[in-house]
Amino acid sequence: MIGLREIRQLLDGKISTSQCIAAIQQATRRYAKRQLTWFRRQTNFEQLNLSLFSHNEAVRWFLLRKHSEPRGLSGVRTKG
């Protein structure tokens, strides 16, 4: 869990509150970077940029697309 080690150090008096916050922020950035690296290496997923859509619009778009795929190919994703 992100932050658990840092909180434990804070509670043990080994680091200050500001050091704890900075360490949790750094751990979060590192975890996000590992996630992005993992996703980039996946070849069976299509990367989608849905940043221009609201959450509801993105879900609606995805569901409409999913239901319009041929039945046998619904589980297949290609990197675009």
C-alpha cells in the first residue's frame, strides 16, 4: 500500500509530517510511472484518449463501441 511505510515512520517519530507527505507523493509518482510502463508494454490493449469526454460520455462511448463489435472479436484489443 502506498503511504503505509511512510505513515509508520511518521508515527515512530523517524520523519516529520512534511517529510512524510513528500515521501508519499514521491511513492505515488513512482507507482504511477510503473503503471504507465506496464501499460505501454501491453500489446493487446488499445490506448484511448478520452480526456475530451466527461466521465458519462466516455462510458457511453465505450459501451456503444463494445456492443457494435462482431461477437467473436469482443475480447480482442489492438494497440492503435
